[in-house]
Amino acid sequence: MTTDFPSQVQTFALSMFANAVQSSAGQDLGLQAAKQIGQALTNAAGIIGQWRIVWGPGVVVQPGNQAYSENLMYVVQNVDQPAQYVIAIAGTNFKSTADSLIEDCFVFKQVPWLYNLAAVGAKISLGSAIGLLNLQSVKPAPRLPGAGTTLVEFLRTIVGQNVQITVAGHSLGGALAPTVALWLADTAQGLLFPWDPKKNAVIGAQAYAGPTAGNLEFAVYSGVKLGAQLRPCYNTMDVVPHAWQELGEPSLSELAKLYAPDLAPPKADASYILLKLLLDVFRLLALGQGYAPLPNLEARAGKYDPSCYTGSNLDTFTQYLQQLGHQHIPAYYDWFQYKKEWMPADPQRPVNLSPELMAIAQKSASADDFVRALQSRTPRKIQVGDAVVDAPNGPGDPQADKVAAMVEAAFAKQAGVSAAS
């Protein structure tokens, strides 16, 4: 294999382009995204080289009246090095409840990794498992490259010769990209329907700002399977990659003091109490699940930036959220030579908590109160693979067990094993 894997400058930009159409709703999001991503590829060609879309974008649309994108993925080929492909996966769409609550935060329950017998004890969060199943199932709309085919069906058409496939993503995409890469590596010569029987594909993952998708066993197995081609990266000042490990570095235990001493309010401050409650909720959701960051994790030293604040006399909670948003997205730009003007039609949305969750937090005296309020919500519909189901409302909801069993059965069917094994 003579082609090098793409650089982080290239894969970071391609990851950010996957966030197209996050502010749009409707059933033609794939066509809209293809237009925006195509223009961004042209705009960025002087820095990242020439790439062309060869599959997608495939868009999973959130069910209901507010049909925002729940997941988006596309594949590009390097024009100058045609053996080089990148699969780019979108980050969290903060307009989508399915993303910002379900796929991001449903870490209280896990699904076993069934694609290789060597992955003993490996598990991923229910939220990541739903995202993975959605990406496995999504097909581009008519008139788009690869229309009507799944990602694996497309990949079968390119492995007649040596190829290099890099899966890339930022934020939620930063959790899903290594997970998708591991799934592809495990099924390339899998028990059922191998998509690369001649072993012509070399698979890697380059992930940015992602939370941990699975437990320690999953992290260790990911490192063994993907080796040096697994390249996760994070900003030490970014809140998101501190989830979901409970202790250590990065971990949830660091979050309350992440911006100290620059942002260290009195503990009696009402907005600080609100912030602490939400951090306690995160710890409660992940408690005892054994989450661990991926190996080869590259830490880039972040810098507190007060210039990101908009408005005057901001309370502690608002400052923390705005600093979080800056550190999670724009703080990465200079490192990877990214220009937000490359995709002006639909720039990355700000990091926001939904008004509904904010209302619950403001009425809750403790993390337990918050979880109980979640459990009493009216069920929402979410896309899970090929089915639309009621979303679980949180820990203790029997629907979480039903959805987990549904996802596990789908994984077992692909892997050719019993879901009960």
C-alpha cells in the first residue's frame, strides 16, 4: 500500500462538513447536504486537496413534525490518490432531541459488542449503539451517489483493489467514527456477508472531541484491532471528551473545575448550583458502567478564552456553556487550519441545552430529581435502524431494555451469533 492515510487537516474539515443541514428540517435533507458539502469541498480544495462525494450523504431524519437530521454520513474519494477514502460522520445536532439526549447521553445502559469473539466483555453505550445501527442502515436518497445502498454495500464495490478507508468525525461523530471503524474491521472478513474477503482494505479512524463510546474492554479491543490507525484527539479544555470516564484524565470528575481559576464562582451562586446539578446528572448516568477513553488519545492543551463570551453580566452557568461551546468547536480550528467560511450555508450550530431539559434542571433539587422528571416525560419517537420506536425516558424505563434488546438482536444477526451468547 503506497497511499498515506489522510492528514488530520483533511479529516477534520471533512468531519465538519458532515454537519451540513443541522439547522434545516424536512425530508430532502440529503440533497441539501450534498449541495452544501460539495460547495465546501470546492472552497477548501486549496488546503485539503480535491475530494469527490462517492456515496451519500445518507441522512437519518428524526421522526415527527420537526424532521431534523438525527445522523448524517457521507463518503469521499481523494481525486489525486484514488485509493484513499474517508467516511465522514456528523456531530451532535442540538436541534435534534434524538441526538442531544438519546445518542449523546443514554450511557446508563450498555449493549455488548458481538462482532468478534475476541472482544470479551466489550460493551458500548445504548446511545452509541443506536447511532451505529442507524449508520449501518441509512441509504442515500435518489439522485445521490450510492442511492438506495447501505455503506457496506457501497464498500463492496471498491475493494477489488487495495484501498485505505478512514472513518472521521467530531463530537458525537467523534464517538461514532471509531465505533464504525471497528465494526467495519470486524465484519470485513466476518462470519456472515464479509464485505472485504480478499483483505484489500486498510481501515483507520481519526476522531475529534468525542466522548467515550464504550467500556474499558471495548477501548482495549479497539486499540488491538485498529492499532496505530486509531487516532482520537481532544482539546483538554473541551467538556465533551471528559465524558464518560468517572475518574482519571480526561474524566467527569474534572468538569466542575475545568475552567478554574478563571471561572470559579462562589458555591452559593444560583447558576453554579444549576451547573453542579447537571454535572451530577452526568456522573449519575455513567455511574458504574466502566467507561474508558480510547488508546492513542492525543491531548492538545487548550487555553481559557474570555473573548468567546457574548453579552454582559453573564451568570456562571451561561459563561460555562459559552466557554464549553468555544472549546468544543472553534478552539480546534487553528490546530487543523479549518476555515468556517468554507461551509457558509449552514455553519455549525452553537452548543445548547434544550429548553425542556433546562426547565427540568431548574425545577430539580438533585440529580435523582432530574432523572425522575425525565422518566415522567411523554415518550418521543426516535429512529432505531429501520424502525421508529418510543424513546426510553431514562434509567429505570423498561423501554430502555426493549430498545437495547432490539439493537443487540440486529447486531447479532449481522455478526452471525446469538444475541444471548
